[in-house]
Amino acid sequence: MLDLNVRNGRGCAGTGATPLEPDIGIKDSRIALIREWIDEPADQRRGVRGFSVLPGFVNILTYYDLEVEFAPDSVNRFALG
């Protein structure tokens, strides 16, 4: 059983490919499944149509402000997709 099933979000993988609308299954705080449709039972379900879902490639624990301030000409993570 999944802890959470996130449904119908605009799925972006950071590769530049056309976004899909997959279901994403979460178990023990980790992505367990990414499929077009997940019918496995889940403790919670969230419909997120109209929102982007960025599974696994956005690091929210960053310090971009320092990079831009101290090295504005360097290639930073903004440029990496």
C-alpha cells in the first residue's frame, strides 16, 4: 500500500521532454512508482491537475542567493535545468 498517490499533475523530469500527466506513488517518503495510472491502494490521494510535479530533480535545499552574489559570472545550478 502506498502512503500517497499524486494524480494528474503536469509531470516534468528535467530532461526537456514533453510533460506527461502521470500518477506518482509515494511510500516511506520516497517515490515508489511513476505510471500513467496507479490503481494500488493509498492512504491518501491528491489530485493536482493544473500544477507541475517535479519528481526527484529539484533540490529545495539550495543557496542560490549566495552563488549569484559571490560569483555572478559562474555557471550555477540555474543553468543546469
